[in-house]
Amino acid sequence: MRNAPPGRPGPFRGPPGPAPRGPGARPYRPKPAANNPLPLILGIGGGVLALVLVLVVMSSGTKEPAPVETAPPPEAAPPPPKPVDVSGLERDGEKACEEGLALFKSLEPKISGRAKLTAEERHQLKLDVKKSMDLMFKGMGFLSEAKDKSGHSYDVTRYGSAHKLAASIYHELE
């Protein structure tokens, strides 16, 4: 056998050490390498884990598999809501708004000359303006209710602006 070149490791440890000298001398024995406990710990841990897994699999093998719960089929969509008959509300709302607006327009000559009115005529004008405001307010309430029920919108801008003007005149007459 050949020895490895110096500085290079070989498959063996090299030549034996020096021969023992003297009586009772022990022959040279190299020190054993220090043992690393990590492989031993990992081996024992892996074995315990494998044993636990086998026990779990064996103990669960006697049970019947749990029934798989499937989601119930989705319920049929509710039928679309039936259209609500709001023709009565529309009719009453527009009628009240038109009456209130017509009454307010009929009062315009008195409103423009209100400075020349007597106390009794001012009081009567105030009551008529209040009545026209109430009619327009009531009519817009009916139309609002009809909108809530049917989803259809109604143009009430002219009634709203007339109501606002009537309210300002009403407060001037106080």
C-alpha cells in the first residue's frame, strides 16, 4: 500500500505510531473521535414520530368515514316584486299640488299689492297662502309615497319652488 502524499488525506490514518518503549509501556492508541449526539437524537425522534403516525392510522381505520356534507342547493330567486298600483297616490298628489299652485297663482294680485290691504284682508291673504302651502305640501307627500312604493320619480320642482315662495310670503304677513 502506498502512503498518501504529504498534506493530502488518505483512506487510512497512516503508519502506526512509535513502538512502546520500556517495560509495561502501552502501545500507541489513537484517541477515538468525539461522538456527535445529533444523529442519534434525530433517529430516535423520527422513530417515535413514525410510531405515533402508525398508531393514529391504525386507530382511525375502524371508524366509518364521516359523511361529507354538501351545501344545500341555492334557493330559487324570489320572483320579482309585483308592481305596486300607485295611480291613486299619483292622482291625489298631482291634484293637491295643482290645486295649491292654482290657488297661489290666483293670489298673486293680492300679494303684489299687499301693502295697501287692510288688516282683515291681510289676515285672509295669510290664510289663503297657508292653504295653498298645505295643499302643495300634502300633494308632494303623496307623490313621495308613490315614489317610495313604485320607484318612479315625479317632477315636483315647480311645486317646491312655489311652496318655498309661499312660505316666505306667509312669514312676511305675520
